[in-house]
Amino acid sequence: MEFEYWQLLFLPVFFGLGWAAARVDIRHLVKESRALPRSYFQGLNFLLNEQPDRAIEAFVDAVKVDPQTVELHFALGSLFRRRGETERAIRMHQNLVERDDLPQDLKLQALAELGQDYLKAGLLDRAEEVFEKLRDSSMAEEAKRNLLEIYQLEKDWAKAVVIAAELPDVATQKDIAEYYCEMAAAEMIRSKPEVAAGHLRSALERNRKCVRASLLLGDIEVQQECFAEAIACWQRIEQQDPAYLALVAQRLLDAFRKLDRREEGLQLLRGYLERYPSLDLLDVVFQLVLESEGIESAYELVRAELRRNPTLLGLDKLIDARLLVAPLEARADLDLAKGIVQGYTRRLARYRCDNCGFKARQFYWRCPACGGWETYSPKRTEEFDLTP
């Protein structure tokens, strides 16, 4: 298509229309900005300069000048909550909720903000009441997420199961299985093994690889002195996730002792140690070999394992074993070496959350820092770092 010079006449026209439209937008913006209190802009300036305290003071003044600035109420309430001034945030959002002239969508937003205020303040019953009101609104998804958090904080696992079923993108089947395990653990404390076992079967229906359910089912069998059945429950963990066998090694040892089947238990645990190396497994097998085969065999076991999986924690165990067979004159040097090694191993003998990196001396099914379920590896930090 050939270019015609007369088409250039349209350029000034288009330029003029654009300029006119811009003038209209600029006039509208200037008009709106003049309607805002001067303290509003002072508050924005303080925020940009990272001076939140002075920003809050300026925004409070702006609200006094023009109480109709709804957006400013929301911004101020959010600032209060982030600073931990929950009482002021609650008052700010309550005022919005109680306003009759507020549109429905803004009233729902204010109610959601009020629920967050209550949650931050630890007023879980009030927060739950607010989010229940929002459960059938346009903010249902956010309300259900907050309700799930509240139920977990309150340890109301039955309600958590119900709400989690409505949030498939938030709560996995693994999480729901853990809720059932929590209910089972509570029933075991109340000496209700049948009810607890029912919850654990539900957990396995949700997640057939739920190690914790198998572990607790074995504990229930032990409570009823059914040690062979308990061993069978714990052996299933090998198919679910063999890394967790370290958590039941001592339980297995105790059960085999009760049945006077130490040799069978020793062979089973030695096989686990060979296939799934673990320092916790080594501790238990060492103890059993020491009882069954004597000091020399136990020492050789630890030395062979240290060669196969060299770690400082393993070296600490080797020194323990060596102390059992060492002559009296060599024990002072071994004690000195053990003290030095233990100085380093104290920070290595920890479990670490795969999600947030939080380290703890004991194993948790739910991370106390980030709240993730089954985020702790059953291996110690040093073992985990050395895993290829």
C-alpha cells in the first residue's frame, strides 16, 4: 500500500485529541489531590523515607480532617497491625465495618481485615467468628485459609479435616493424614485405643505412605501387649519410607526383647543398617550387639560403619566403643578426644526442616517455625549434608 502525503494531515488532529484527553485526566487528578488533606501527602513522604512512626501520625491527622477517606483507613489499619498495635487496628477496622454508607465489597474487606487483626492479637475465637461470616461470601477462599490456620493453632483437628477438604490447593492429603494422626495421639492419651486406631486407619486411607500412622498403630499394639503385631506395623515403614526406620529402631529392639527374640531382632536391624545407614540405627544396633555378642563385636561394628559412612557423630560413637575395650592408661587420652569431638558434634546432632531450615534437637512431625507437616528429615544434619 503506497503512502499518501495527504495522510499527514491527520497527525495534528490525533495529537490534539491526545493532548485534550491528557488535560482532562490531569485536571481530574489535580482536583482529587486538592481534596486530600496535606497530612496525607506528608504521610506518604514519611513512608517513602522509611519513617513509619511519623507516617502513622500524619495519616491519623488526615483521617481526622476527612473521615470519609476509606482507603486511608485501610492503609492505617494495616500499618497498625504490622507494628503490633492490634488494638488500634481493631478499632480502625471496626469503625469501617459499622459504617452504614460503606458499599458491600468494602464492608467485606473491612471484616476480613478485622479478622486478621484478631488473629494477630491471638483472639482466635473472635477471628474464627469473623471468618465464619465470610465463609459464604466473595472472600470465601481467604476466609477458609484463615480458618484452617486457626483450627491448627487451636488443635481442633476434626474441624481442620473438614475445612481442609474444601481447600485442595492448600491442604494436601498428607496434611489431612497428619490431622488424623493428631486426633489419634490425643485419643491414645485418653486411653481410647479403638478410637485412635480408627483415626489412624483414616490417615492411611488419605495417605497410604503415612509413616506416623504406622508408628502410632505399633504403639497402640504395644499398649495392649501385642508385641508381634507392633513389630509388623513398624516393619511396614520400610515400604512407606525407609529413612524413617531410625525413628522406630529402639521400639523394635524393645519389642523383640519382650518376645525374647533378640537374635531375630538383631538380624532385622542389622539388615536395615546395611541398606539404610543411619546414626540412630547404629546406636540401637550397637546396643544390641553389645548385649548379644560382646564388646569386641560392638567395637568392630562401629569401626566398619565409620569406614563406610565417615561422620564426626560416627567418630564420637567409635570413641565410646573404644573406651569399652581400651586399657586403663589409654582412657585419659580417649576421654580428651571425646570431649573435643563432642564440642563439634553438639551442633551437628540436629534435625533440620527442609522447608525453612529451622534446626531442632528433637524430631518434629510439624515444624514449630514454619508449620509445615513432615518437613523434617529423619536424618541428622551432618548425615543429611553428606547424603549424595
